[in-house]
Amino acid sequence: RIMPNAPYSGKHVCVIGGGPGGLLCAHRLRQSFNVTLIDAKEYFEMSPSVPRAVVKPSHHRVVTFRYEDVLPSRMGVNFLAGRVVSLREDSATVQVHHDDSELDVMFDYAIIATGSETGIWKPSMDPKQPSAPTLQRRKESRALELIRMQEKLKSCKTVDVIGAGLVGVELAAELAYYYPRMKVVLRDLQPTVLPVLPPAAQAYAKDWLTRHGVQLSLGPDQDESEADLTFSCVGLKPHSPI
């Protein structure tokens, strides 16, 4: 259990990953520990808002902030932009972004909060893709990627969204709202949208989507796609490059 009002211990906590979970840990522990947060990118991005940023790139600046602008001055938390390349019992080796040097960070406790990977809905930090970390670890580069995605959308007549879960339904709704003349097809092998939610929520979402022109292709019998662009909104995997 995290005790935010406990006496200051003087010990060092290293939080690896600056998503919502990592930020919550850093915020709660900062009064009792010396906290350092390490992230492979220089900014926080609210992932559930990315579907809106795909159709309206200016929204990206509303749902992001640079860690360096917030953590040291407003939270009293140290920030290090880099990728953890090895982790030991009492230290982590970090490849620091600004000069690609390696730095050993000592700690008493470590929290691994690296989250999950969900395709384009989170910036790619996969070290197996050499260009991805370089391009997307900066906030401006991520914003440029979303602008380019929107440019592709403008030329599309038909877009397929694969996966009728939370992300797929959100994206299909955003596309239908911002591009009312575009044919949006939401596809899933499940017989309904939002299968993990209660029936009332499924019915509400299905009604809204159909009223706004989204074509639902649900169940195993799928017709042939004629989409100009396809968005995959299925599955996730743990992001654990350490």
C-alpha cells in the first residue's frame, strides 16, 4: 500500500515508465522518497485521446505535456529521458537520449510501469525499429506523424476500422463526426460492439454509430473490404523491452 504522508525516508525510488501508472506512483511517493522517473520519450501522451488527435491533430497538444516541464518543478520528481537497457537488483543502465551515452542509475526500489503496446495508438519505442524511437520520442515528431495520418484520411472515401472494442468504437465515432461524407466500416468477429461492456452500453453505442452512418460488419461472415485505409484496433501486448 502506498502511504503518501509517510515520513521522508531518504531512499531512492526509480520509476521506469511515465504513463498514468508510473506518474501515479511518482506522485504518491514523492513526499516520502527521492523519486526518479525514466521514460523512453520526452513527453506524456494520454492514449485514450489519440483517436481524436488522428482526425484533429491540433488536439494532440491538449493531451500531452513534456515531462521536463512538469516533473521537476511541479512534482519535485527527477526526470531522465532514455531507454533502460539493463536492470539489476539495485541499479539500471539507461541509454540517455541527448547523447546516446549510458548512465547507471542507482536505487533502493524500482517500479516497472512500462505499460502495453497498442500499435499506432501509442508512440513506438521498439528498439528493433531503429527509426521509431528517434522519430517518436519527441513531442513535435509525434504531432507531425498525426498530421500526416490526417492528410491520408482526407483523400479516403472508405475507411475500415478493425475491432469494435473501446478504441475501435471511439475511432469510428470520431471519423463519422469529423468526416460525415466518408464511408466508415467497423468490423469485428464478435456479434456486437463493445463486447466487454453491459448490454445497455452496447445498445447505446450501436444506435449512435448507425445513426451517424457507420456501417457495422459484425460476426464471422465478413464481406470483402474495399477500404482505402484500414486502422487496426485489436489486441495489445505488454511493453517490456528491459
